[in-house]
Amino acid sequence: QVELVESGGGLVQTGGSLKLSCASSGRIDGMTAMAWYRQAPGKQRELIANLILDGRTNYLDSVKGRFTISRDDAKNTMYLQMNDLKPEDTAVYYCNVQIGGLWRNGWGQGTQVTVSS
């Protein structure tokens, strides 16, 4: 019953910034982690960042220092702040949540990020 909606993507030049949002329709009981993924054209979907609810975060090496994952419990929303964007960041970005140690099945529509050279 958990529905996630990604938003905030767009077209940006190299070096620009975007902030993506992942909104849930309501409070998610038993959430244990959240994550952002992306899928570039012709590539497999890859995990780029996660946030464990004990406070730990993890990032794909290629985005460390540029991307930041965060959450706002009052808004039932998580975010991905992306700075110093590069053409290789071009992809559809997706979010997911872990409930009771198990990742939610299925994916939303994602949000397209395109970085021009």
C-alpha cells in the first residue's frame, strides 16, 4: 500500500545542481532504511545512496562529495541533493524504502535527470 512518487528532475548543464524528492502518501510504519537508485540508458539500475535510520549513509563512489541523501519525517519525504552534476549522471532516478528489513517490491515512475555537456 506504500506509494512513492519521485519528482524534481530536469535538464541542467554540467556543474549545475538539482534536488530530487521522493514523497510517500503517508507515514510508513516500521521503515528501516531508504535509498535512491538510477538507471542510465542501456545500463542496469544501480544503487547510488542509502540512509539507514540509525543515521548512517552510504554513497556510490562516483557521487561521494556531490550527492546528499536526507529525509523529512514531517513531510513523509526523502531527498537527494545533487551538486556538480556531470553528463554521466544522466539517468532516471528512483527511490525505495525498506520496511522491517525488507525492501519494497516494485518501482515508481522515477524522475528524469539530464545533464548536458
